[in-house]
Amino acid sequence: MTHHAMNFSDLTPREAYKVMIGTIVPRPIAWVTTVSPDGVVNAAPYSFFNCLSADPPILALGVENKADRSFKDTAYNIRMTECFTVNIVDRANVEAMSVTAAGVGPEVDEVALAGLTTAPGVKVACPRIAEAPVSFECERYLGIEVSSAREIILGRIVMAHIRQDIIDPKTCYSDHEKLDAIGRMGGNGYAGTMDYFDWPTPSAEDVLAPHKNAASNG
């Protein structure tokens, strides 16, 4: 099997972006809600997102700046308020999520524009999207300016809101079918998490046993 060898130093940022979003898939979507210093609620989806640590509970957002290198509303609001909420997108909320991705001005409440409702934060001064199946209230933990074009924002999760039919609070196990989350593919593509299968991680003994048997038979 042959491969294309692509040197990232020879690629433009746009070309590198296209390579990454088309191959690092599916990417979970952080539907981020923030509040401006003037009290306007902002919502926007980001697929440069994942969890990085459980102790402490840290998640990360990759937020691209505007073309003039000024901050997008999400990054600016997080800097000013030191908090944000990550809402998980399920299949039922795809259309509403796409509305919040439109490039409207900072004075527009995207949550209201998308016909959604909010619920107040418990530990942070930032609302969550009530229709979202899962929401994580976060305090800004660290901001990393990786370039003039992008910032990586680390958030410490301080509270979770999970729809009751999704999680068993005694075991903390979640039902992926009830969650029905979606992930981002390349271009305009999305993928669901219903294409699911189990593949247990083998023990070291199970992995080494065939080699030991071959050695002993030899």
C-alpha cells in the first residue's frame, strides 16, 4: 500500500486545514455558549474540540480568530467572563446548531435566533442550551495562543447536566443510543455515533500467548 507523503511545511494553512478535517474524523462538536460583557448570549459550534484530562477534568477548544486577527465572540467572551458552557450536539439539534454557525454580529443572540431556550448556569455565570442532551459548565483554565490566527482554550469542567435517560448516576455509564451524538466530517459532512461496535482491549497475556506458543513449538 502506497501513501502520499505531505510535508506540512509545503502546505498553505488552508491546505493543512483541509487535510486535517478530512482525515481526523469524526470530530466531536462543542456547541459553546458564552455571555458578552453586555449580557448578550452567544452560541457557536466548534469541532476542534475534545476532552484532555479527567483529573482535573479538562476539555479543549481550538478557536480560530477572524480574518483580521481579532477575536471571535466566543474567545472574547471567555476572556472577559472566565467561563463558558460546552453543549453536546445530538441529531435532533443539527438544524438549530447550524443556525448558530452563521456569521451574525455580536449583538445577535444566536440561541434565540435558532429557536432554542436557555437554562441558567449553576456554578458559572453562563447559560446552557436547554435542548442539548449534555452540557458542561466550564471555568477558563488556560489560554494558549498558538499563533495570531488561533487560540487553544482549556476549560475545567465544574458541573455537568445530562438528560436523565442517557446516564445512570450510580455507575456513571451513558447510553450512546439515547445520546445519539453527531460528529463533524470534512466539508459539510456529519456522522452519527449510532454506527457502534464493541472491541475489548486484550490483556497482555492474551497478546503474548501466541508468540510464546510459537516459540515453545519451535
